[in-house]
Amino acid sequence: MTETDDVMTAAGTADSRVIDESVIDEAVRLIDRGLADLLHRELVSTDEISDLLLDVRMLLTAADLASVATPLVEEPVGA
């Protein structure tokens, strides 16, 4: 139903503050578009509201996970 732009960059290539700001800006744009679409309607289904909230949550969660991601340390099995 809604579209999001990919605002994530490869780990270590950008300052996490820039990523955080761009993700927050995208989340605000997503909310604004959703509210503008729903504003002129008298009835709104719970599915539409759920979709909007899930899109925002997914965007913010992905940014949070990317900002705390650490490189994978390979260890032998059974070590």
C-alpha cells in the first residue's frame, strides 16, 4: 500500500547520525503521506492504519538494527 525509499547505506560508509536523520525524515514523510491520504475520508479501515504503522515501524527498526550491527566474528564450531 505504501512505498518507502531505501535510505540504508553499507555499514561503515556513512556516519550513523546521517543515517538516523535520513531515516527519521523518511518516516516523517511516510506519516505525512499517509495522513494526507486519510484526511479527506470519513471512514478508514484498521488495515490501512496498521499498514501505515507497520511501514513506519519497519523503517525505524531496520535503521536501529543497522546502527548497532557489528561485524560477524567467525569461530570454528565447537570452540
